Amino acid sequence: MAIDATHNLPEDVESAIRDAKKTERSPLAIQIIDEILENAQIARERLLPLCQDTGTAVVMLEIGQDVHITGGFVIDAVNEGVRKGYSDGFLRNSIAARPFSARTNTGDNTPAVIHTDIVPGDAIHISFMPKGGGCENMSRYQNFLPGMGKKAVIDFVCETVDMSGGNPCPPLIIGVGIGGTAEKAMTMAKHSLFRKVGSQNEDAETAALEDELLAAVNALGVGPQAVGGSTTALDVFVETFPTHITALPVAVNIQCHSARTKSVTL
Amino acid sequence: MTTKHLTTPLTDEAISGLRIGDHVTFTGVIYTARDAAHKRLIELREKGEPLPLELAGQVIYYVGPTPPRPGMVIGSAGPTTSMRIDPYTPAMLDMGVKGVIGKGGRGPAVRESFRQHHAVYCIAVGGTGALLNRHIKKVEIVAFEDLGTEAIRRLEVEGFPAIVVNDAAGGDLLEEGKRQYRTSDRPIPAVQSLGG
């Protein structure tokens, strides 16, 4: 999964980048988009990772409640898979063991960041995202006054994208989690990044907010790699959850144009 | 779009001819360094110890490549976020560095430093490490091998593509570009203040 995800740009992402060329106004931005598309082709043909930052291994496990796992601990199995994938695939190991002191590289890109969820059924669904540092580091969370509503969300997302500039490698895919608690909001924002580009939230009001956010972000003029242009984001995904009467939590988790994901169901 | 072809080390004259938004290529030798290598170089300088490479006139590329597959000289090799190197850049320019390749914008003090030192900041397209690999012909580790992907490497490059973001005249492409293509009535934030 790690090797496949880091070498093959998902079709929905590549086609969204190709479509962006049709509406982009800046000649320099169009040249950048062409280089991004050429890169995807070279990566596939020459077995090179799309990006040298092959990321933190983020893994979301949805485990059916009827599943009984034998023969070892599932978390160990995921980490063993990451270890093997990053070594066999000539991927970069980018994990520092101690975050605030000795930042020694763990040498095998473990531990993965693993989220587990119990779901109905007897299957295990594994979603893998090699998450680059440039875009992950632009994540933001803030709680707003409940009465501030939709405007607070739009202002916060626009401000985040504006101030991030070229750091997260636009054109972006933007995940937004609204509601729940602090960690719930950020987890929803991350989870939404597994959605297909072009998909919409099933809830009509939330889908309308996604459209409004995408238009607002693309009006900022940041453009591909922040050189200026009309293509700042390819899509914006919003997930929501009921929240406390005192709160309006908003989390933003940004994905770069190298929006690498891979999912399997066992 | 026309392309200006540069050879390294960069001359003052070549730098004078560059303007923001120019598409350029680099041919010759460039050196890789990220945060950790910058920190060590500047510590050596502060202690008055010799540097493992001559920086005068050189171009530094902010990259931590993937390991090469057998038969290749380097793996995927695109730029990393330049803002993380901001604290070290003025000192590097003091030591004679004339060109830098990374991605994203620089803080106001660093932009001013490029102007003062008659140096240039370029971006390569972030997330195109497979494409950029083709322009790197030879690789040799020259210092800090223990840093792994962050070691200083001497790269021989041919036609390595980049875009000028901060020129020696004090221009900033990211500011100009945003202003030109902005259709939003939101005020532009004074600084890009997100770290990382």
C-alpha cells in the first residue's frame, strides 16, 4: 500500500489538476500545473516517489465488530507493514523519535499514526495516507463563539490558506471538521481528505458550504505554489458533528496536490 | 514563456539580470542542505572552525531526497519548505551563498537579506521530485553523513528548472502574484505567519 500510494497519483486528483488548467488565468501557474502532471507520469513510469516527502504514515482502521483478529496485535501488524513498505519501496524515513529533544530518526518511518474505529459487519477497511510535513504543518484549530456561525468558518479557512502561502504546496485539498470537540474536529478534517475530489457531503447544507468555501479560497489569488493564480484549491471537504451548546470547534487539515491515499477492504 | 539559463557558481551579473517570475534553469554544481545541516554550518562558523565546503558564489538547494533505487544516483528530490530555514539564511548569505532553491515564501527579514547581499531566491515546484530527479546527474555526500537524508550533498545538475521569487532588486513574486490574481475583497494578511 505504501509503495502504491507514494508512486501513483489517484485518478480523481490527476483529473482535477488537468481540469484546473482550463480555468487557470496565470501562464506561470499553467506551467506549474504542467510540471505537476508530467511528474505524475514520470513517477509511474520510472518507479520514483511522486514527492521526496513520503510522509508520516497515517492509517485509519475501520474494524467490523464481528471480526476477531488472531495471531498478534493489529497495531504491530500495521507498523510492520509500514516498516516493510518504506524499506522495500526506497521511501524516505521522516520520523523523529523524540519531538522536543533528541530528534533521532527512527530509521523505518514507524510508528504510524493509527486511528481505529469499530463499525458494523465482518470486514476490516484500511485507509493509508502518507501525509507530507509541508501541508500537515499548516493545520489549524480554533473554537469560535457559537453565534458566529458560518462566517467564522469561512473566515478561518480563508485566513489559514492565505497565511500558509506556498508552504503546503497548492493546489490544495482542504479538509474542514466542524463541531464535536477539539480532537473530534481535527480527526474529521483528516478523515475527509480520503474522499474523492469532486464528491460532495450528503447533507445539502454542508455541501453548499463546501461550494462556498471552494469559491472563497480560489478567490484569494494564492495559486499553484503561491505564485499567483486562480487555482488555489482543487476541492474543500467538510464533515460535521453535533457539538456542545457553548462551542463552535473548527479544524483545518490541508492536503497538498500530491494527495496520496490508498484504501483496501479485507 | 522564455527561460533564462544559469550556470553555477552564479556571477553578480547573472543575478542582476534576474527578475521575479522568471523561469530559470541551473546547470553545474549545487549543494543540498536542510535545517539540520544549516544549524551545523553556522555553529562551525561561530566557533571559527573550517567549513566542509566553500560557500562563496554557491547555490543551496533545500532538499531531503528519497534513497536511490539501484542504478539511480538519487531518488525523488523536490524542494522542502524554505520558511523553516529562514533563521539561518542571512548568515549563509553573509558566508557568500548567492542563490537558494526551496519552496514557499520567505519572511521580510530574509527577503531584505537577499536584496542586501545581491542574491536570489528561487522555488522549484514542490511535489515534483520525480521530474526533478531527471535533472540531477551526479551525487556525492560532502558533509554530515550521519544526518542521512539531511546530509550535505554535492549535486551536478543539468537544466534544473526553477522560478525566481525574490530577486536582488527586492521584489517578491508571491506578494505580486497574489495581488494580481486576487478577486476576493478580503484584506491580504500582513505577513505569512504560519510556521513549519
